[in-house]
Amino acid sequence: MQANINVDSGRAVVKLAGRFDFNAHRSFRGAYEPLVDDGAVTALQIDLDGVDYLDSSALGMLLMLRDKAGAAGKAVTLANARGGVKQVLDIANFGKLFQID
């Protein structure tokens, strides 16, 4: 999985591409931890447009991000989930846990 980060006016967008599974744990955490710690960042958006596969470990990573960001007073949204990725998020009821754009 690849992660590209863009920060603009306090809003960080993390664009993910590829397989989002357990093997992506280290790179995903490395992408979001500096943003959670950055006082200038007030909100994070995880852009799933380039993700072609998502499993239960990725769901767990998103929940960990939500908890860490929430403790830092930052909102987390998910965006551009399509196909099988959207289906997994829907089955897991992530719409109740995240704002999904």
C-alpha cells in the first residue's frame, strides 16, 4: 500500500492506494501518526479511492486512528470508498463510526 499526504489549511488528506491489509500496518501508522501529533492539523480524511482491497485488519487500523485522533481532538472522515471496499465498510457498519463522504 502507498500513502500520499497533502495538508492544506489544517486539513490533512491521506490518499491510499493498493491493498489495505495487515502488511500495510507500519506504513499506514507512519502516515497518520505525524498528522495526529501536528497541532496545526485539525482534521484527517482518509481517501480510499485507490484502495482495491480492504480486510478486517484494515478496519482495526482505521478504528485505532479514530481513537488516537479523537483523543487529540481531531475529526476523521473516510472518502471515495467504492466497490468491494465500500461493501466491507457497509457490512462493518462503519457509517455509524465515521463520516463517509
